[in-house]
Amino acid sequence: MTTPQSMPTTRRRGPAALQSPGFRRLTTAWVFTNLADSALYLMLAVWLKDLTGSDAAAALTFVMLGVPALLAPVLGQVADRFSRKRTLVLANLAVAAVVLTLLLVDSASQIVWIYGVVLAYAMVAYLTAAAQTGLVRDLLPDEHLASGNGLLSSIDQSLRLVSPLLGTALYAVWGPHAVVLLTAGAFVVAAGLLTTVQVRESEPETADQRGTYWTQLTAGFRHLAGIPVLGRLTIILAIAFGVTGLVNVAIFPIIEQGLGLQPESLGPLVSIQGLGAVVAGLTAAAVISRWGEVRVFAIGVVLLALGMAPTMTSSLPAVVVGLAAVGFGVTWTVVSFITLRQRLTPPRLQGRTGAATAIAINLPQTLVTLVGAAVLGLVDYRLLILVTVVIALVSLVLLPRSGRDSAPAPAPETLAG
């Protein structure tokens, strides 16, 4: 008779996080929400351009997408106060309803309504991001967090390559309302899938544990600052990602002056970066398991910095390789940081630390982009790239040394059924 020790074992294939049935459902819902998101945001800019004939009106779409970042701490607090699963379901249904109101828009006189929808849509996106990071922490054990985060990142980047093409194709053939219907339908499907996720969620904090409103609001920032390894990596993240705002404003000089290409080449070049990010997301769990979060974080920042260096040249092959390295670097940096942050953060603080991370990334980058736009006409664009590379690399002097600033994972909290 075969004993348990002698029975053959079946090797599981694919990301380890998919062993969790709840995470599999969450991942499927993530596919639909990202399909909707990537198809919609670019189409809205094109629609505004067609309605108004104004490049500025179209560009304002992306400004509106970023403005709700200022509310991220409040939205993170909401995500930590209530059921993450219920929050995600209701948020997806709400955003579907809001997007459907765009079916009433048919003239340039209604562009203010489009901007209002974009603002509401972006606000919900920050809320769902905060709720999802907490739900992932409730669904997965520590050893599967990197796998889960890497998979979600790869899905996100993959659909960013495909969905905008789908959205713009639908727009060209059947008009904006076809994209609106596709987007709303995808959010409704995602909400339905999320209702089937089986999870034992961590209990919200009691009134005594929450403290004052200001204490609750700033808890995410204070937690990141209070754990040395997270505090140091957050500062590096803010510096390294923030300074890339200089490259954002230099992108068209890179294409036109450096490479001698037309502005339309931006799409294919961004796709190269996206392909690097997809592969990085699929490999993140393996490299984190081998080297640890901090080391992979550092490698990611180095790849991000060195990958931008070729954009100072006129060599298209070098720029292509560099952009692929940037995609790798950004993804490895983000996945390793999120994994470490989730592991070292109590379950009911996940939303607020996620919101604090969003502020640390988005606010410095926005400010640096404004500075870069102001000086672009005064200095050679290659100087901006050089400054970006140097500052990103120098930020690594803050990197924790050989576990000196590490911290144990927090004790698990009581789980609610």
C-alpha cells in the first residue's frame, strides 16, 4: 500500500497566489476592471479633443485623473473602516452608474459633465486601490504576497497595451457611447465576481483603537515613518519616481530631436516599456523569494535609472532596450515595496498605508513635472534626463544596510467571518 511519504506529488504550475480560490476570483474581477479602465481613459481624451478641437481640453482629462490623489488619505481611511469586499462591490457598481451618465453627452457644451465624471471615476479608483490592497492581505499568506502583487501588476500592464486600442477602435467605428457601454458592463461584471470572493476579513478597529480623526487620517504616514525600513524605502520611492517627472516633460524632444521620429511614435515606445513591465510582474515573486524585497527594490531603482540613460542618445535600439529596462525597474520596485509594506503593516492599516504610498509617488512627480515644464525651454532636454538618472541613483544611499532597519511582521489581528 502506498504511504503518504511515497505518494507522488503534483507540482503546481503558475503563480502561487492562485492557489487561493478567493484570490482567483479577485484576479478575474481585476481583469474586467482594468479592461474598463484602460479602454475608457484614453477614449475620453480623444472624445474631448473631437468635441472641442482643443489639445488643452484633452490634456485636462489627465489632470482630472490626478486631482483626487489629494483625497487619498480620506479614501484610505474609508477602506480601513468598512468591509473591503463590500466596498469594492459597491464602488464598481457606483462607477458603472456614473460612467453610464456619459450616454447623455452629445455636444461640446457638456464637457464640464465629462470632467465631473472623470473626477468621480478617479476618486473611486483611489478608494478601490486602498480596499484591494487590504483584501489581498486578508486573502494571501506572507509567502504568496509577492506572487499575488506581481500577477496583478502583469495583468494591469498587459491590458494597458491592449485596452486603449480596443477603446479607440470602438470609438472610431461606433462612437463614444459604445465605449461607455463596454466600460460600464465590465464594472458590473467585476462587481458580480467580487460578491463571490470567499474571505475572512480582518476586523475594523474599535472606536478606542481609532482615536481622533486626525490620528486616523495620518495613521498610514506615521506607520510608514515608524518602521525604519519602510520609511527609508518610501523616501527613495518619492525621490526616484518623483524625479522622473523631468523625463515626462522631455518625452517629445526625445522622440523628435533625439530619435528623429514623429510624435505618433510615442505609442509603440510606451508599449515597449509595458512589455518589460509585464515580464517583470511575472518574475517578481521568484526574484523576491531569492533576494528579498529590499534588494529587489534596489535593483528596480537601478534599472529605472540606467534604463533612462539611453534616451539621451539618438540610437533607437538603445532607447528600446532602455525603455524595456525602465518597465522592469518600475515594476520590480513597486511590487517589492508593496509586498514588504503589506507584510509589515497590520491588516486594518493597509488602506491608509496604501493611500500614503500613492501620495508619496504622485505628489512629488506632479511637482517635478511642473518644474520640468517651466525649464524645458531654457535647458537642453538631455540635461533633464541626466539629472533624473543621477538623482535616482543617489537616492539609494538611503537604502537599509543588511537588515539593520528591518522589522518583524505585525501580529495577526482577530478575523471576522
